[in-house]
Amino acid sequence: MVLATDTEVDLGLLGTAFISRAIGQGGQGHVYEVRHASGRSLALKWYKPQCATTEQYREIQTLVDFGSPHTRFLWPLSMATISQEPGFGYVMPLRESRYVELSFLLAGKSPEGEALDVSFTTIIAMCRQLSVSFLRLHSRGLCYRDVSFGNVFFDPGNGDVLICDNDNVGVDNGTGRVLGTPFFMAPEVVRDLSYRTLPNTDTDRHSLAVLLFYILCVGHPLEGRRTERGLRDATWLLTHFGTDPLFCLHPDNDENRPVSTVVEKYWEIYPAFFRRLFVQAFVDGLHDPNRRVTESEWIKAFDRLRDGMVQCGNCQATNFWDRAEPDRPCTGCGGSTKPAFVLRIGRRQVATSPFASIRADHLRSGTDESSAVGQVRRHPQDPSRWGLHNLSDRPWTATFATGQQFRIEPDNTIELADGLRVDVADAVVFVTSP
């Protein structure tokens, strides 16, 4: 049954709201935009009668009581009931129009059918935010259980992430009704035909790794030449994603290499340290849940990847420099990608490039904040010269190798030189040759 416009909805302690319009529907129910008494717009999910069970009510109420682990989750805020209307629903924050479903990234097209060009900066920001969000979720003793394209939205301009369908979330205690979405489910869940192996934090980590591989390499990590054979039926799914899965870029077994050359082209762009994490996730972690890559490991890897992003001086292609592979050639033209300088902040090393910045997460470890406090800039007349621009609201102190000191006021730039030291807030930036 579709609810009528202006129907009054009781939100318990949150007061009342009124239905504005229908905005979507799925297998479990309908979604509406509602106007809260405060004037704020919220989203109401109203369950279909067959889904409005006592168990479902209890699980959503548990999530309401837990509270959102992060603002990126469109989390249940309150249970919702309607006078004289059987059933129930819940309200959550309304998704802004700037967010699009993740499937559009893989298709390379916007919802309007236009080309969707998403930068590596945006992609890395998106992947890092996903990793941080799931870290927050798991640290609360919860698991998502149904990671997939349809449940993740992102802003193509900056990589901001929203995670929806949070009524899939459950307490990580080995119980629950949701098994997951095919192709994202962990092998131990797929191959257990008794349905007694249920999603948990470890299975979420497999699903997250699949999602990250899709985003970064534009393909499924377990699909390749081997999975192209045979009919895609229940036996095929059980074999290739449950009992006998094989990573398409397995270092010692090429039987299931990607059919699309796009996957391997992207794979070659990333440095060895980053590729090793996917090998860990889909070789060791495929069969041993304890070996799966944790959210913290992904976060550190994405920080290191972003810090090493450079632009080829010959063909302008984006590459990734890394201290362990300082002489990696450009994947576009084979030229040198070695940066002019490296900015060292604690254990972090940032390569000079048009993408480089000093961010809040450089200055304070463990922070989710990624706002820039300093920006690396190329000299407009001499591309061999680089500077560091103060984007903060506090002055910095710069000390050259000769001992000369300068005060860098906000919105001013200091030229980079080997041996330069810049005191930024409570951190120190050392400038060295690569």
C-alpha cells in the first residue's frame, strides 16, 4: 500500500512528520521524503506487510539505540508509526542529490547518461572513507552483512561517501537474517549450504576488499577466463565464489586471468606494496578469514598511495611514486616519474606534484579529517621549481639548510629546497631529494 501525501507520521521522541512525496521502493518497502516538524527533510522507509515482522522491528530499534557510528551512514534515527495504519517504518537522513550510486562509476556514465570522469584523487578519497566508515562500524560491535554497489553512494566531485540500507546492519554475534549479495559474499558463506555460517566482521572485510578492487581496477577480483566457462547457474556460483575461488591476478596461478585488459592496466598502475594487500585479501584471506586485510591496513595503504600520486612530466598521466620503488617508470610513456622533492612528515612521505598537499591527517595520526592545511604548487614560469602554500590560518616557520629563517604567513608560499624544514602547527615537514 502506498502512503498518501500529508499523512502524519509519529516518530516517537522525535515528534511528528508529514509525507511529502514517494522517492523509491525496493523489495522490503517504500521510501518517502517527509517534512519534520522542525522543517528538516528526512527519509522514511515504510515496510511492506510481509516484511514488518516483530524481529525486523526489534533489529531496527537496536540500531536506533546504538546510534550512528559515523555521519556517512544513513542511519535509522527513530522508529515510525502511523495512526490507524498497520505496520511500521523508520526515518533516516535524506540523501543529497550530489551523491550517485557506485554502479555509475563502473559504467563510466552519470545518471543522465553523460560521461563520468572521476579522478584518482576522488577515487582514493572514496576508498579511504569507506575503510574508515567500516572501521567505525566494526569497532561498535556491528557488521554490515550486505556490502554491494547498490548500498554505496558517492560524490563524483570529491569522493564523499554515503552508505545506505543500514537496516542490513546487525550486532556481530553470529545471528541475523541477511547473508549478503552474490559476488560480494565471503566464500565460507557461499559454500555453506546449511546456511549456518552467517555474516560477521570477517565476512564484511572480504566484501569490502571486493568493493575496493572493483573501484580501483574496474572488475571483480574472482572473475576471469576460468569463470567465463560454463553456465552461470547455482553450481557455477558455488564453485567459483565458494568452494574453489581463484584470484584473477594470483601471483602463482594464471588460470583465471582477467578477460578485460582494463583490469590488468589498472593493476599495473599501483605500486607493489598496494598490490600485495589485494594478494593478501584474495589469496591468503580467501581461505583464512584471520588473514584478511583490516580496515586500518587499508587506511594506511590509501594514505601512502595518495601521498605518492604524481604526474608524468611528458604525457601528464597519473602515476604512483613509492619510496620502495623510487625508479618506477610512467605507465603511460615509460618516462621518469621521480618527484623533484619529497616532504617527510613523521613516517609519511609526500611526493611533490600538482596533487600533493599537507593535510590534517598528516599532522594528527588516526584522524578521519583530510582537509588541506598546505598545498604544493609548481612555479607558473619555471616548472622545475616548487613551493608550499600556507592554507591554514596560522603562520609557519621555515628554516633553510643554511640556517636562514622565514615566517610564512597564511596565504603565502615558500619555495622548496633540499634540507628545508617547515614547522606546521605541532608537526615538522622536512624537504629532501627523493
